[in-house]
Amino acid sequence: MFWGGFNTAMEATNTEQFCISCHEMQENVYKEYKDTIHYSNRTAVRAICPDCHVPKDWIHKMARKIKASNELYHKVMGSVDTPEKFEAKRLELARNVWKAMKATDSRECRNCHDYTSMDYMQQGRRAVAQHIDGFNEGKTCIDCHAGIAHSLPAMYEIDPTAAMNPE
């Protein structure tokens, strides 16, 4: 019974509806996500919050859920409960996500995007060259595609290297 309840809770917290149930997410990142290709596109395939932010395999999923308890703490403390507070922390929050994605070689991106399945004939010449160069240089998705689903923080424009190498 405990295991069934635990798994039910894990699945309930792995939905878009759960993610946007707090106004901080609904009023900030969800609004901007709705204007991206991950929300609406020609193939009608939608990536929802957990697709990008929660690993699929059990061990990594549990580690992410434990880390998410920090987000609950900040919800209770009101750290990002206004758009102004959210914007003040946006660079820090983005860096945390980018750092995690870089450390996992953009694992969550690869749940849907697989290098071996890329059809270069469907890409523009510039994209093909950039993908090939990126693969050869050992880059991962987030190195080039930061901001694909959410607005980039203001300071990212001033010092893009800081976003990938947070200290």
C-alpha cells in the first residue's frame, strides 16, 4: 500500500498541471513557454514541464524530486512570489538548470531529440554545420539552445559565458 501511494504521489507531481498549480510558475515561466516551439509546433508534439525538468529513470527522478524540495522551501518563503522577485533570481535559477543539464549531457532533451535520428536534409545549411561542429566539439544541447523554452535572463546577454560556467 505504501509503495502504491508513493508511486501515485510521484506521478501526480510529474504533470504539467502540478507544475503550474502555483502562481509563481503559472505567471512567469509557463506564460513564456506557451510562446515556444515546445508548446506549439507543426508536428503537434508538446513537451511539458517534466519532460525537460524531471529525468525518466527512477534513480535520477528521485534525486531530482529531492532537489525539488528546495523549490518548495522557496515557495513557502516567498522567494519568487512576485514577477519582480522572480526576475531578480532568474539568472541564478537558469544557471542552476543549465548546470544540471550540462552535467547530464542534456539527458532530458535526448528523451525526444536523438542525434542518430537527426535528418540533416530537413535542416538549414547553417543548422547542419552548427550541429556537426557542436557534436565534434563535445557540446551538449544546452550549450547552444539555452532559452529554447523560457526567456533568457537579462545578464545572460551581457556575459553568456557566465551562464554556462556559474560560480
